[in-house]
Amino acid sequence: MALSSRPRPEDLLEKIRAEEARAAKGLLKIFFGANPGVGKTFAMLEEARAKRAEGVDICVGLVETHGRPETAALLSGLEQLPRRTVEHRGVTLTEFDLDAALARRPTIVLVDELAHTNAPGSRHERRFQDVEDLLAAGISVWTTLNVQHLESLNDVVAQITGVQVRETVPDAFFDDADEVELADLTPDDLLRRLQQGKVYLAEQAELARDRFFRKGNLIALRELALRRVAERVDAQMRGYMRDHGIREIWPAGERLLVCVGANPAAARLVRAGRRVAATLRCDWIVVHVETPGTALRESDREALVETLRLAEEFGAQTVTVTGHNVAEEILSYAAANNVTRILVGKPTHSLWRDKLFGSSLDRLIRGSGDVDVYVITGDAGEGEPRVRRVAARRSMPWAEYGFTLLIVGLATALGWLVFRRLSVTDVAMIYLLGAMVVASRCGRGPSVFGALLSIALFDFLFVPPFYTLEVADLSYLLTFGTMLAVALLISGFTLRIRQQAELARERERRTAALYGLSRDLGNTRSRDEVVKAARQHLEDSFGCMVQVLAPGPDGRLGALEPIARVPVLDEKELGVADWAYRRAEMAGAGTATLPGANALHLPLTGASGAVGVMVVASPDIERFQEPSQRHLLEAFAGQVGVALERVTLAERTQQARLEVEAERLRTALLSSLSHDLRTPLSVITGAASSLRERGDQLAPETRRELLESVLEQAQRMNRLIGNLLNMIRVETGTLQVQKEWQSLEDPIGVALIRLGDRMAQHPVKVNLAPDLPLVPFDAVLLEQVFINLLENAAKYTPPGTEVEIAAEPAPGAVVVSVMDRGPGLPPGEQDRIFEKFYRAPEVLPTGGVGLGLTICRGIITTHGGRMWAENRPDGGAIFRFTLPIAGRPPADLPLEEAESLR
Amino acid sequence: MADLAPVILLIEDEPEMRRFLRAALGTESVQLVEAATAREGLAQAAGRKPDLVLLDLGLPDGDGIDVTRRIREWSGVPIIVISARGQESDKVAALDAGADDYLTKPFGVPELLARMRVALRHAARLASGKDEPIFVSGDLRVDLGRRQVLVGEKEVHLTPLEYKLLTAMIRHAGKVLTHRHLLKEVWGANTADQRHYLRVYMTQLRHKVEKDPTRPRLLLTEPGVGYRLQVS
């Protein structure tokens, strides 16, 4: 009873998202066939001609005719893009030119043979990656593919035909294709065509021809191809049902766990896993259990990396867990992740090992409870990799042997001392103690060596007949055996404990590294700090060099300050970074995309997508292929991405706030300008006009008074304009500070002279500490600070009160105070007075715009100093500011001879 | 400046400023030649052989600094630059290009006349080739022949460099001297960037010569530009 019901909202959302992504992306059409010669290229070209006849902008990126006239004839009417030629080991190869296609931007481009491997030095290793780029660029692609090139069917095909195909294409590519068209031919027809020479075979295929083109093979391959297409149709059907709200019985929450070991055969297990997962339509996880204290062989490590990469390509989640007991780790992981089925390979080792140490598989099956365990054929690893044991502490074997000799020597000496008084059993006990001490401190080698040495010495010195290695009483053999067994057992335990400690330490280190990074990133307030923190932690944890790139205002990626020397970001690396950024995928050295790059490029993603790229360079960049290292690095990149996004957003918010502030300033400025400029202007206009009209009739004193006020008001306007200009410079951040090392006396003197009569009513006392150093500052700006502060003092304090300027050195700075004896600052307003357009409540008629102090603070802040105000305990106000003394004066003064002039 | 009615060339594009200066200099016995553009100014400078040039830095058809440099290619005529406040670097550039002094807008007529007087006197002294052996300004009296420096009645002792700095200021008394100029003259050619030398010695010199070194009356600082020795 197929019931129609409303589709779930999240499904619809998913679909809309997928459709949106598809709208921007080009469409992929695959002409799919069971084997070469079934007419895929032919079908593709025929359709292309039809499309072109419809007026679609279609062109041929690359199609191999293999010298066949029919194909060539079909090709002749179509536009062909030029090919790229590549020199490789003296051979000239022609390749599909991705950049030419991207530049040409047709609606549809034809690219034959999806599984092709590009010549070394190409942008991507594989042609399907080129196709991905085309699709991402919004160009639709038509291509051809044979069933044996599908990753998941690779080994099945190998089993059938006996030919291992190396060039495989991820299944996701096939599954996500927008259209798949099957080119089908019956095996008999194909064989006929082959005999007629209508099927071209490449040289290497020529060799396999007899094995490959057997009728049985062809039938099997055809079945595989048909089945794969049918699976696709089935998936489409389900998609349709979901879209249209048709309910179906969904496999309830199945989850598959595939356990792989570190060996080349594990890939088969992964492929089998994919097939099972596809049939069950469930999530699947590929897990590898790392046993501590074991080092993988180089080839096995590579195989493991390859296996896990393959699994990720198939859409599995991959996990590496660490523990001694493989079965236990797998079961606990399965329980924690609601796994319903476990897939393992059959064991390959001999039975006696299982009898002696117990079988992991056995334990797994016994402990599996509700979980189904599938054991599949063969040479697949069963979770336990082939390993060579490594001593936990390999660094000082000689020291350990030395220690062993010392302990055995001590035991012998002690035994010699007590031998006279006590029995030989006690001496054996002493040796046993020695063996235990050695075993508990050293590795297996020294322990066994110590035990054997002890036995030999005990036998030689204390067991009759003395001074020979012969043993009279055979019961001593039991003593010897016990000593050896104890040594072996204890050293085994010690080793295990030490390994566990090592493992815990390693985990601890990783956690600590991540925690340290996240803590430091949490404190960052700017991009600079994020870059610095990332660089610091990556260097500490991985010993690698890092650049952080983010898109600039023009959308192009650029390195963020501070820029490091390494890795060098040339055109090529920037290209890789750009790819990684746009695709939000890892690229560069050690990955499948642009592996020729010098550095590894990790996209930095925040909540809203990619925010930048982290470029990592290291002498041994290959180690990031190892999953645990790579995952840690990815975790780092994740943290950095989030932090970068956070500070970028914060900067944007700040920017918006500044804009609002600037708007407020503009409004206030306009209203204030209209008032403060018009007042002096009206005085000037009035005075000047009355002088012109009635100048002759006015008394000389009146004329003089009028002229004085014109001059005074003009000067006031001049000061006002100066302040406004400075304000704008401070506000817009265009205040140019030209710091030079100089003494504070200078600007104070100049300010006093420029103020002139305005300070006539206020005696100014200058009190500079005699040991005042030179300070770096901009003389013109600081002069302005003093003028504003002194003018303020003159304005707000009663005539006749003293104003004092004092300066004294402080650690790393000079503190300057301007103190008056006026009424002091209104309580609680000490900070508000620095706000723009602030005026004291009892504003005097000569009051300015209320910008003076704001400008002062702006100037001091731009100098890196701080300005504040306080009240003097005995009446009056103090305006204080600091000027930092950063660095040293440029050079010491040349010494002058002490001799003075005559 | 009454003896020969010196020719003053005013290069200024603002008609209001020209009108104001024409009025201000009208009472003085000078011949005023006006030019509104850099090109016209250069032509007049060559044609009329002025005794003094008043040059506005912001001209519509060219840079005042460039005009200075062009005039200096063939003439030593004193040039006084007129500019707005906040253009300190332009002033320094003009002075380094060969201008003799500068005035900051807005300025008063007495200040303008004083600067013109200093410039004309300086030019006359250069022409006659004679240096006054004794310099007096305010309390300061320097006998250049006997290398003696008196402040009031008291003789002060200067180090050789302090004395060299003082005499350099005296040679151009009344005129503004840029940091670069003074450094070159006192310390030599390669010290143009070592302004803090100059500042330290100027402070020392003020402590010996000025009554109140925090409020100098003789050795004045021209902020952002250099120093000037006040003539009384």
C-alpha cells in the first residue's frame, strides 16, 4: 500500500540544496559501456551533432578516434579545442587542455575516457578531476566510461577477467552523474566487430586481448554494467518516491562497520563494504585499530593510508582507534556508534597463534551480542596489521645493558657475601631479585640478557661443581627456568604498561595540542593574532611552517600578515590554494589534487563555508597521509577556520559600528559648524560693514575696538578650522604621525609662544624632570595637544590661577601632566569630557566646539599612549597623558670633546 | 627699503589674496609685480629681475616647489613661500629647493613686512660680501671675530659644535633653516637623517643662551620645519 504522504521538510530542503548546487554546476552525462568497442564514443558524437544542429554551443575537448574513419567522420563537423602537449621522458603526449576549455566556456564539452590518467605535470592526476573543475565552472560535460573502471567493481572485474585495471573512477562520480546512457552491444556482435577490426585496442590491451575478450568475460562484464545501471535507476526511483512523498519501508537505522588492517588486501574489504552498504542503503564506517608500541612497515602504512582514502572516496567515514585489544576496541566503538553489522576479513595467520594467544575474530564474534558479524573471504586483513615490535624506549639500549650488568654484578657481589653464611637458595633469590629489577626497568633484550647472565654466573660461582658451567644437581635447572620465566613475564608486563603510558601520553599530547590551540585562538582579537597562534601551534605540534591565506577585498586570496618566509607563495602555490579554497578540499603535496605542489593546502572552513586556506610546508609532508596525523591537522585547520571567521565577522561588526559613529559625527559636525562658524562670521561682517559705512563718524577708540574684534574672531575661526581638520584626520585614521626622537621642551615652548596673549591671565609653570629622556613623537601634533590643553585650562579656570606643565619618566614611557587650579571636573564626567562635542555644563560664551580634548586623545592614542583626566585632591583638574618610548634613539650621539670654547 | 624701491614679484592665483597684498604693500615704497600662474610668474621673474619673490605654494598650473627650483637655476633672488598650515612637508621641500623663508596663512601684515625686510637685508649682505663681525639680538651678543658669546654681561662657554651651530644660525639670522640645512652645515653631508643630534644640541644651546629655555625668545622652533634665530 503505497501511501502518499507529505515529504519530510528536511528531505525537501536537501533536494532544494542539491538542485541549487546543480543549477550552478554543469551537468554530467556519462556514456557507459561494458567494455571497449561497444560504441560509447560513437553514441556520444552522434548525440553531439544532434545538439549542435539544435544550436547548442557544444565543442569537443578531447575525443580519440583511434584512426577509425566512422568516428573521424562524426568528429569532422564539430568544433575541437586545441590539445595541450606535454613532454614526458622524451615522449610528446597530447592531453586535454582544461584551461582552454575553461576559457572557451562552451555549454557542453566532450571529454572522452573519464578514467584516463593525465601525464605527469598536469594540473590534476586524473581526468575526472579535470571534469570536476569543468562542472564546478558551470560547464556541462559529456564523457565515456567502461564498467571495469568503476572503483567498487574493480576487483570483481579483476576476478572475472584476470586483468587488474589501475585507472579507476570513484563510484560517487557515476552515482552523482546527471545522466547515464548505456551503450550496449551483445557479446557476439562485439566479437564480430573485433574480428572485423572495428574495435581499436591500445597496445597494453592488445596483450590482454585474448584473456579479456573471451565470450564468458564479455557476458559477465555486460551483466555488471547492466546491473550497475539498473542500481542507478533504482536509486532514481527511490529519489522520485521521496520527492513525491511516497512512503516506503526504509531499512531502520542500519549501520555497517568495516574493520581493516594495514595491508594491500584491505582495499578489497572496503569495496565489499561499499557493496553491502549500497545494498542496505546505510551509513558505513571503516575502522582501523592501531596497536600501540608497534610500528607499521613503510609499505603497510602506505597501504593503510590508501585503504582509508579509498573508503572516504566511497563515502565512508573513516576512524582510527587505538588500543591493545583489537576485538575489544572494535566492539566498544560499534556499541558507541549504534553499529548493526560488522564486516571483517578472514584471518590469514596460522591456527597455533590463535590457540596460544586467542583469536581476535573469536573474541569479536563472542562479544558481538546483537551485532551481526560478517566474515568475508580471503586475503583481507582482520584488523591486526603485520607489524614489527618496537621497544617502547629504543633510545638507550646500551645504557640499559650497562644497567643490567651493574645489577647482575651487584647481585653477584651480594651473593658472594652471603654465600658463606646462608644457603645457595638464598643466593638464587638474590639473583631473582636482580632479574626482576632489570626486567622492571629495561626492555626485553636486556631482561633476557640479565636473566641468562645471572643464570650463568649463579651456575659458575655458586652451584657445585664450582667454577664450571656444569650442573651436578638437576633440580637447579628448575631454578634457572624460573629465573628466565620471571624475567620474561615481568619485562612483558613492564613493556605493556610503558606502551600504554606512551599511548596515553600521545593522546594527551594531541588533546593538549588541540586544547592549547583552541584556548589561544579563543583569545585572539585580530587576524594577525589568529595567524600568529596558528603558526605557533603548528610549529610546536608538527614542526611545520604555515601561511594563512584569506580572500582580500577583490576576492583574490592573499597571505595574511604577518607573512612568513616559508612556504613561498608563488603563482603555482597560489593556484593550488585557490583551488583548495574554492572547492573547500585539501590539495597540494600528499593529496590527489595537484600533488606537484610544494606545500599542503587545507581549506579553512567556518560556519558559513570556506574563509581561507592554510598552507603547510614541512620537510616530511608525506606523514600527513597518515590518518591520525591528517585528522589532527584537519582538526587544527577547523579550529583556525572558526577563529578566522569569528575575527573577520568581529572586524565587520566593528566596521559597521565605525560607520554608524562616523554618521553620528557628521550630523553633529554639521549642526555645530553652522553655529560655531557663523558666530565669528557675523561679528566680522558686522564690524567690517559698520567700518565701511560709518568709519568716518566713529570715534578712534570704537574703530580700534571693531578692528580688534574682527581680528580676534578671524583667529578664532582659524583655530576652529584647524581643530576640525585635525578631528577629521583622527576620525578617518588619516592622521599622519611623523615620529622623531626629540625633547618635550620644544613643543611646549612653541605652544606657549603660539598661544601668546590667550594665556596672559594664567601664569604657566613648566616643570620638566631633569633626567627626561628623548621621546619619539610628532612635534606638530604634540604642539596641538599642548595648545588645546592650555587653552582649555585658560577657558575653564578663573583668571590669575596658575597652570602647571610637568613631565617625568615612567617605565617605558614619559608621563606628562597639565594641571590647573580651576573648579575641577564634574564628578563622574572624567571620561565623558573626551567625547566629541562635549562641553562643560556651565559652558562659557567663548566655548569652542567641544573637540579639543577629543583631538588630544586621538593624537595621543595614535602615538600609542593613553590620556585621562582626574581631579587634584587640593582643587583643580589634571590632564595626564603618556608617550611610550618604544625602541631606542636611532644612533648614539657622536662624542664631542669635553673642551668648551676657550 | 626706501632707497631704490625694490621690485617685489607676487605669484598668487587667488585674486582676493592679491588684492589684500596690493593694499598691504601699497603704503610701502615697493614696486609690486603680480602673476597669477606659475608660468607667468617664471616669465616675470626672468623679465623683471625682481628683488624679492612672494610665492604661493598652491598654484593651478604647477607646483610652487618646482617654480622655486626653476628660479634657483639661474637666480639667487630671495623667495618667500606662502602656504597654509598643515603643509609642513611642502614647506620643507620648498625651503630645501632653495626658498629663503615661509609664511603660514593666515598671517598679519607686520609679520610679512618683517620677513621681507630680513630677506632683502640678507640678500644685500650677500651681495656686498661683508659679514657683520658682531651679532646682537636681545640679550645675546656674539663677537664672531673673537669667538666670544655674551648673554647680558656674562660670557658663556660653548662647545665647538654648539658654537658652530650658533654661527650657522647667525649667518642666516631671521630666516628659517630646515633641519637638513643645519645638519649639513654643522655636521656634514651624511647626517641629514640624524635630526636628533640637532635637537639635542639645540636644547643644550638654549640652556646656555636663553633666559627660559622652555620659552625660547631667540632660538625659535618652527614646528615640523626647522629653526629660526630671532632678530630684534
